[in-house]
Amino acid sequence: MGSSSRKPNDDAVDWLDKGFLYALQGDTKNAIKCFDRAIEICPNLALAWYVKGILYRKQGDTENAIKCYDLALEINPNNAEAWYDRGLLYGKQDDKENEMKCYRRALEIDPECSQAWNIKGILYGNQGYAENAKTTDDEPGMCRNQDKYKGYFDFDGNW
């Protein structure tokens, strides 16, 4: 008798992969269904929660995006990209204090997170710290734009 080498979580990964394919094709509805199925099988699959958050954010569904990012960060608080994306949503809500906290947290985790550096610099510039936004010393500066690192997902056409 042969034994299967598949583990229960392999099915979750299969659904996750399928969701990525739908997302790349622009089929958000089916992508979210696949991520939901992956989460049913493996509720602590932070990546599925995170990507669902991205898809909801891109659709303008801030409420569901926040829920997904919060769950992803509860499971994996060291996801710099999720902190960055959560900051974007605080920005949409005009909550600059929490927006900045999210960008700072993203940069604590990954000092090369170029998107967070860029927006952090813009926020400081908008707060009247334009000169400091160009410096490399934090509080209130240390803002630079390093394009050598991009987040995992950019659903504006690139991965």
C-alpha cells in the first residue's frame, strides 16, 4: 500500500496558488474565493489574508481590507508590506498619526521598504519638515526612496 506524501495544508497552498493565478488575470472575485477556501483549510495562512486585503483595497473596500490586514498582522506581525498597506488605509481615512506608525513599523521590520520611506518622506514634507524629509537621520527624517526593494505584490500590473 502506498502512502500519500501530501499534507493537509498542501490543499491550502493549492488554493492559494489558484488564487494568485486568478488575481494575475484580474479576476478578483474568483481570487478571493480561492483565498477564502485556503483560509478554511488553514486559518493561520497569513499570506492569504494579506493578499485578500490587497484585493479588497484595490476594489475600494476599505472595511474588508482592514479586517484582512489586521488578521494577517495578528498571525504574522513581521510582515513589512502588510504594515505598509495598512498605513495606506489609515491615510485614506486621514489618520496621519496611525498611518505614520504603520510606516515606522514597516521600516523597523524591513529598513529597505522603499514605499514606506517614500510616503514617510511625503508625510514629513506635508507637515512642514521638508528639509528633514531629505535626511538620513530618523525623527523626523531618514526618508529616502530606495527602489531596490519592492513588495511582494503590485496588482497594478506587476508582481
